[in-house]
Amino acid sequence: MKVFKFGGASAKDPEGLKNITEIIKTYGASDSLVVVISAIGKTTNALEDVVHAKIQDKNKAFELLLKIRQSHENYIQNLFLELPELLMEDINEHFVEVEWIIEEDREMSYDYMYDQIVSIGELISSRILYHWLLSIDIKAAWIDAREIIRTDDTWREGRIQWNVTNQQIQDALIPLLNEGKMIVTQGFIGSTMENNTVTLGREGSDYTAAILSSALAVKSMTIWKDVPGVLTGDPKTFENVTKLDRLSYTEAIEMTYYGAKVIHPKTIQPLENAQIPLYVKSFIHPTQSGTYISGDPDPEYPPIVVLEPNQALVHFSSKDLSFIAEYHLAKLFSLFDRFRIRVNMMRNTAISFTICTQHDEFKLNQLFEELHDEFRIVVDPELELYTIRHYNEYMLPELFKGKLILLEEKIRNTVQRVVKTTAPIVHKNKTT
Ligand code: ADP
Ligand code: ASP
Ligand code: MG
């Protein structure tokens, strides 16, 4: 048994979907196969815009939704010679459900509404792939991930209820796989005890694939990307990056924790627990070897650079100049947890405490509301956080040319720097 995951980039147009089918036929046909797909291209971003518009201007929300509907209809028309009626009906139903939500005047939490709307991207893409497979005579079954992935009701970041989820996956999928059917399902979505749709966090389809892999104890999982594998840095930002042929689970967890966008950070843990190897391969050059991630001992690594843009340093100091003591920190951290503010780096002095975090004004303003009476708060915006694993001293001056270093930490083989770009932005930096 194997799990394949295809992201938005691989299915961005009908040619992409046909390429996915070729990969499935060439590399998946000899085993039982579960295919996880995310929304087509940038559909999730477009659906986020609908959610946002609903708050301010319903008409705008309808207009944006219509655009998404039209682009999916064009996609389907370009793909199929004869439009599958059932597919068109199902897709219509998903769009009508969103129209109802936009129309709805009842108070509902933003995050709950977000999940109900944004989740249709995956429902639609998976239905298209399923009908395409049927049209070329591949035996397949479409599974609604909300029937198998059970979470709590943390909207936009549902936390997996492992026992129920594992059981539901096995009960629903194994009989179909035994009938020789390939499974097509959605990444990124699940449902709560009350059958409300929930999402697992942006880019969460990799994570869904790992949940399915571990529940089914598969032989391997492969995520098909637009890059040759895991590289020493994001090729969209850095020049001279090279492919890492092998990675340990631990190294992969570290890289993704610090923000390497190629794999969702929650993906590795379920795979490591079940000792399932993960391949990261190119859907453009599927014959190439990609990156192999496993429990094998670490090889020698070259320097690996991770860049997190849009960071801020937030400085808290007590208004009465009292020392920053444990009870202050306990209060700050319980609020970080409540507002889901992730601390990427931190430092304390006698009367102040500083964190580096994503500059999300909405979340930070909620936090500041709670703290204004007690703390003086200063924000340094427009910063970047660099993390370099396996660094060497002589690479640093070139990498940080024209950058002002505001905070630095070196622990063993990792250096982290929060920087402000002072020189004009050069789009490509060298990593070595
Ligand atoms: P998906 O299509 O599955 O959603 P993503 O776009 O989320 O795929 O992830 C692939 C992208 O990750 C690449 O196009 C690349 O720009 C980016 N990326 C960031 N860091 C790395 C890295 N270290 N190695 C490879 N790709 C990286
Ligand atoms: N479609 C979702 C997103 O863009 C999930 C994913 O692609 O992994 O975040
Ligand atoms: Mg993605």
C-alpha cells in the first residue's frame, strides 16, 4: 500500500491533472494506492478572499465566488470531451452551500465560517480527479475526508482525534482497496464530532497524507512537488541551492519547524512513529530520485537556509519597571497560546521580554488589548528571520550583506538571526 499526495501546483491546469494520472499509472498501479489531492492552483487563497469579503460586502463575496466557479467550469470543459453530469451536480452543490453561507446573516465565528467556505477547494478538485480517473477506466473510489478524519473544534487548525480517525480510515478504506479500487480523497479537511467541517491549517494536505499513511501502515508515502526534492533553501529565494538526497526524520522536522515550506511541519511525526519513509519527488521529472526521508542515521549535511519573511520583534516591558518575573512570563505565554501566537525566538532582560513572531496584526492587536494596562509594548515590523542549520562561519558575511542584525542566537549547529534589510532588496541571495 502507498499514499501519494498531489498539491495545488501539480493540478493547476488540465495538463497538470493528466500528468498526475500518468504518475499514478506509472508509479502507483502495482500497489494499493491512496491519492490525496489539494485544491487546484491558488484556489484556497481565492476562497480566503471570499471569506474576507463576506464580512464587508456580500456582493463582492458573490462576485469573487462566481470567478472561482467559472475558472473550475473552464477547467472541467477543457479536460473532458463529455461533461460528466454527476460531477457537474456535485460541484454545483458545493458552490450553492457557500452561497448560503454568504447569504446567512446569523452571527458565526470568523474561523468557523472560514472552514465551511475554504474547504470546498479540495472537495471540488478531488471530485474532478475522481471523475477523470473513471473516464479513463481506472477503478477508483471517492472518499469524503470528513467521514474519516475526526478533529476537535479548533477551527482552522483542527486537532486530530487519533483513535477515532485511525479506526474510521481503516474501516472505510481497506474494503475498497481490497476490491482493487484506488482511493481519491481530499487533503486539508476533516470534521468535528458534530459533523462540522474543519480545516487542518494552511498547507495541511501533506499532513492528511501522513495521517492516512500511518493509519494504514503503508509501505511509503510520496509527496509530488514542483521542485526536485528538499533543497538546501527555497529556490524561489536563493541561488545555488542543491538537492538533499537523504534526510533523517529529525532533520526534516527541524527544517519544517523553522519554516521550510516544502513540507507541512506536522507531516513528519506520524510517519516517524510508524517508521514510514517519505519521498519528496518532482511531478515535472518523476523519473528523478527526489529526497528520501527516513529513520536512517543522519548523513553529512551541507548548510540549509530557511527564511521566514514578515516577522516582527515585539518588546514587552513592565510599566512599573518591575523585573520580568516568572508570573509575567506565565501570563504572556498563556495569552500567546490563547491567540495562537507562535514564538519563533525570544529573549529576556531585567525589565523587558522580546519575542520574534509572524507579523499578524489581527492576532497581535487581540493580544495587546489584554496587556496594555500592565506592559509597555513596542513593535519592530518588516523583519525577516533566517535560520541556518549546519552553518559555517565563512558563509555568514555574504548571506547577511546589507542586513542589520537585530537578534541572534547560535545553538550547536544552528544560527538564527532576525534582520532588517537596509540595502535595496536583491531578490536572489547566495546560500554558500
Ligand atoms: P504543494 O504544491 O504541495 O502545495 P508547495 O508549493 O507548498 O507544494 O511546496 C513546494 C514549494 O516549496 C516549492 O515550490 C519551493 O518554492 C518551496 N520551498 C521552500 N523551501 C524549500 C526547500 N528547502 N526545498 C524545496 N522547496 C522549498
Ligand atoms: N489547499 C490548502 C492550502 O492551500 C491545503 C494544501 O494545499 O496543502 O493551504
Ligand atoms: Mg502548498
